[in-house]
Amino acid sequence: MSEENGAEEVVAEVIEEQGAPDLVVTYSPSVISANFDAMEDSIRAKVADYEGAKYDLTKDESIKEAKNDRHYLNGLKNEIEERRKAVKREYNKPLAAFEKRCKEITSIIDGASDGIKAQLDGAEERRRAGARAALEAHYREFAELLAPVVPYEHLHDDKWLNKSFGEVKAKKALEEKVSAVARDWDTLKAQRGSMAHYEVAERELFRTLDLGSALNAARAADEEDARIAAMREAVESRPAPRPVPRRQAEPAVAARPELSCAWTVEIPSATRSQMEQLAAALRERGITGTIKCKGVC
């Protein structure tokens, strides 16, 4: 600051905001060495005896030999694989720790960013809801008589709510849709005198906003009427079945009276009580006579 002719001179000082430091990574590429050549020579020597080997698998001992040889070869491979995986785990440990720490730091940024996104999403949702409410209000005003019959949901298109579409363009698209419904209705009303099921077609038009679907509904109702009429005509034109004459009952043949005869019943052996029971049964049926015992009773 300096003074000249009684005036003060102000010098502005620019202060640069310190941003986040760049991620500085220091690493030394690892070198993994192994006795690959010697190991390869050893493996080729061990496998040479099994290359092109043939087994008579019709014999149990040959099957057992083949399984043992395969088990031995798989064991050689597993030894190398286990060592390879162990080296890989150790090699990846610094990388895993590095990635974990990076994600812990970036998650701090995500938290702040997600909070802003939630606000932006909420504002966009409120804007779209307001745009839809404005379109629905415009619909009730523009199509006052149609609105109670066709809900706004049947006409709505989600793309009308996009910012790039715009309110003016959306209202115009809505009005064009309403006009199309009015034109289809006029087309349908022109056929009212020749259409037996006009009410069916009209209801279908306002339900689907599709003139073709409305005409098909009326045509289907006509076809159903024709099928019912054909069935009714076939039933009514069919001659009534002739009554089946009743068969006269044949006169009952009088039963011939049975003649009474004298009977002799011989019972080789029975006790007195059994014979008494038999005599009582015969009396109940009106049969009388004499029962005599020929032996000692």
C-alpha cells in the first residue's frame, strides 16, 4: 500500500486455492525367476514313459494300472500349480493393498457426489411432476368433454416431460393426439346407421384409442350374433320328437295252486333239542305231522 497526493493505492493479492494432491505412486516391478529349463527337462523325462501309452481296459489289472498312472501325472501337475498359486498370492498382496486404499479414498468422494446427485434427482423428479401436472391441466381445459371419458394416462407420453422436448412442443403433441381421437370418432359415427353394434365399437375406441380395434370389436359382435342366430334356427326347425307309445301291461298269469302231498323226511342223526327246533320251524310255516325217533332218545 502507498500514498500519493493523499490517495491510497490498493494492490490486490491473488491467493491460489490448493487443490487435492495428485496420486503419486512409487513401485518397483517384481522379477520372478525360477528354474524353468531344468524343471521342463525333468518333466519331459518323467512324462516320456506315458506318452502314447496303451492299456487293455478289458482287464481289471490294466484299468487299475491306467488309473494309477494318471494319478501320478496329475500329481506332478498339482505340485507345480500349487507353487504357482502361492507365488501369485504373494505377488498380488501389494496390488490388493494398493487398490483397497484407493477405494477407501475414492469412497469419500462418492459420498459427497451421491449427496449432490440425490438433490439433483429430487429436483428433476419435481420438475417432471410439475410438467406432467401442467399437461394434464391443459388437457382438461383443451378437451373438456373428452377428459371424463378418456383419462389423461391413456394419452400421456413420457418423452413429453424431457427438458429437450419442451412444454410448448409437449402441449402441441397432446393437442394433436386429442384431435386424432376426435377424427376417429367422427369416422366411427359416420357408420352408425349401418353398424349393428355401434355402442361396442364406440366403447372400444375410447378404451384403446384405436379405430381398427373398435371396428374389429363390432365385427366380432356381429359374428357372435350370427352364430347364435344359426344355432337358434337349427334348434327351432328341428321336428319335435314323436312320443313313445306306452307298452300295455301284459295280463298277469295266474299262479297255479300247488298240490299238497304226504312227505317222509329221513334224518340219519340228530339230538332231541335239534329235532324240537326243527318241529317248531315247521309249525311256524303251517306244516304239521309226526316226528318219531327210531333209536334211544
